[in-house]
Amino acid sequence: MTKPHFPREFSQKLPPNQPTRWRYADQVAMAWKSRTRSLQVFDTELSADTVEWCPLSPSHDILACGTYQLQKAEGGEGAAPSRTGRLYLFQFRREGPMSPPLTELQRLDTAAILDLKWCHVPVLGRPLLGMVAATGELHLYTLLDNQHLFHSLQTMCSVEVGAERLALSLDWSTGRMDSSDIRVACSDSAGCVGVFSLAEGALMALSQWKAHDFEAWITAFSYWNTQLLYSGGDDCKLKGWDLRAAPSSPAFTSKRHSMGVCSIHSSPHLEHILATGSYDEQVLLWDGRNMRQPLGQSAVGGGVWRLKWHPSNQYLLLAACMHNDFHILHCQQALEGSKGACPVVASYILHNSLAYGADWSRLSLEDPAPHSPPATEPKESLAQSRGHLRIQYESPTASFDTSLEDDAGRYIPEASGPPPRSPAEAPAPSPGHDAPPLSCLLASCSFYDHMLHVWRWDWTPETSRQESHQQ
């Protein structure tokens, strides 16, 4: 029998004469179990593409969801279609195992929504939600609270980002809860990026420039140095901009992604750390002091439309992977210099369409997970189903403007294409010997099937095997 290998940390924690079977039991006790559970599914009616939990206490239970729908013109072939949307506001309540936890508080008919982001600090004493729309506008909404009994959104102000363009993304400079200089950045379909200041309830343009040759899919602040702004475009370039200098030339340009760059998120926990994603199905981790070579590269099997660092765990990264579901990556090894791919510690696979919006809630889930069946793989892969072209849509990416629908009404990618690749499998890490169990509340949404899902992820020590070995 091959002698088992024990990591050094296990051997050092045990007395030198401890029997081998006890060493094995201690090693097995370090295994962690990861599982996801669907809590509720909500039909948004229009195609859903963005979800955001409020980051401010005591409103961690508030969720916003935005939708985007292309409406055919009624005036004939020459008439331009219109893009409409709807902004939903929900509250998550745990009133009992038989009650749906998600309550719809408000719905506002708007222009088609491309992105939503809450400001990380209160503005005039209240949470503030930013929204960018297909009309090329940035809108701000204040969250009103009627003695914690009823929440609603009220328009604060708006500004035109640019004419004849879609506003595609936004980010706040407040990612590390700094309220000294509140600014918001936007990117648009003309390849431009703009920065706006917020003072006395009004937006004022500070600068705007041509950043990319094609669509500027994403822009994001460095949360540690808010004079540094990142942008990613359909020209396959990731760029950094020093806002103290003239924006005629970027501080750096990276061509490491082979397709359009559509997601960027600065780590709020680790200085200089940046995550980027692309249509090339790769998640790259960067040290901002060396943008020539990424710290790590992970294939996730689908275009990476959104990336979100966990609000308190510095190593967990949530990825919305378009044709290949939602995945949680554990990035510790890559960030510590291993250069390898980040292992996937959890996946949520119950959406049947393009995975676009995803976010972590800061709401504490101290109760044990409900006893519901775990999320399992569908019996038949949606990508392998043979459907027929029935409905034509436009998605926010414009790269996926058709949908296949089978006879059961399920939307699938191009039937002739290969099934999506799964993220690279690697041994699942554990949070650490003394780490407490982790329970997280998340929300995600998918496009063509217009579905919002609220779900939980539990990462807990698997102690039952320890007991069996010790008996």
C-alpha cells in the first residue's frame, strides 16, 4: 500500500508518537463540503442582465435587478426598434420555511438597463443606486425607508453620458467605504469613458475621452487609488488611466486577453489586486504594479460578463460566465504566487440562459441550510439539445443576438456549437484549520429566460468522516 502523504502543517500539529490512523483522521477532518441551494426564482418578464445587493447596513436585505428588452418597431422595416427596461426592488426576508424569502417592493418602467451599482457609502444619509441605460444616460436613485417598514426608490438626478450611444457600465470610487471624494465612472458603446462628481445631489462631468476603438464594455476604479481608472473594450484591450493627467494616452495597455474585455473588479481587500474577464472565457488576476504578466489565469468555459470579489473573504471571486453558469473561484494560491488556475469551489447551474448578473449579499446567514435537494446537473445538456430558431433577440453584448428555443420552451445557445467547457478542475482548497463555516446569500440573473435566482452557498467542515475514523 502506498504510504499516504501528509502536509507539513498536519504533522507539525501532532505529537511525534501519534499513531498514523489519528494523523489520517485529522487530515480527513480538514475536508470542507461545498453546496449551493436555490431559495427562490422570480420571473422578471423582460430579459434580466444585472443584480445588485445594497452594501449598506441596515439595508443588506435590499436587492435591485435591471432588465433590457428590444422592442420591434411598429412603423415597418425602416423604423428603429426601441429598447425598454424595468427596475425591480426586492427585500429578502426570512419569515419561515414555507414563505418565499423575496418580496417585491417596487417596479419602475425605464429605458433598457445595462448596469446597476450601489454607492458604497451613504449620500445625504441614504443609500444611492446608480443605473446606466440604453438612452446613454446615468440615473441616480435614493433608497427611501419608511421606518424600516417599506423601502422605495426615488429619482435623485440624471445626466446624459453621450448622444446616440448606449451607456454600458458604471462604477463608484467608494469601494473601500471612503466618502471624502464621491465620483462615478461610466463607459459606453462609442468606446468612451466619462467621470462624474457628485455634490449636493447633482452630477457634474469632470472628464470624458475616447478610450477604445469599439464598445467600452466595462470601466472600474482602483479602490485603493481612485485616481486610477480601468477600462476594457471590444478591441480586446485592458487599459489604465491616470485621472490626474490628460487622458490622451493610457497609463498602460494590456493585450493579454484575446477577445473583448467585459468585466473588471478591483479588490477591496488587497491593495493592487485586480480581476478581469473577457469573451475569451478567461479570468485573469493582476498585480497593478506589474501589468505585463497576470498573477493567474483561469479558464471558466464561458465569456466572463461580471466578476465580484466577496465582501469580506479576500480570496473568493464570483464569476458570471454567460454560456457556462455562475462559479465561485478560490484565488489564494494564485495571489500568493503559484501562477496556477484558481480552483472552482462552488457552481450554480440552475439557469437556462446567458449568465449575466451576479452579486454577493452582506446579509448574515446564521441559520443552517434548508434541507432541499442540492443543485444537480440537468439530465440533458442545454448546449447539446437540438432546438430550432424561433425568436430573435438583442442582448446587451450585441455579440449574441439570436436565441434558440426547443419544443419545451427552453432557450439554448447555437445548437451546432460544441457544449461549453467546464472550468478547470483542481483540488478544492480549504479555508484554513481554524476558519469558521461560511454561509453566503447570492443573487444571479439570466437573460433570454428572464429569470432572477436567489440562492445560498454553504462551505462547511465535513466532520462525519472524522467520526467514522475515530470509532
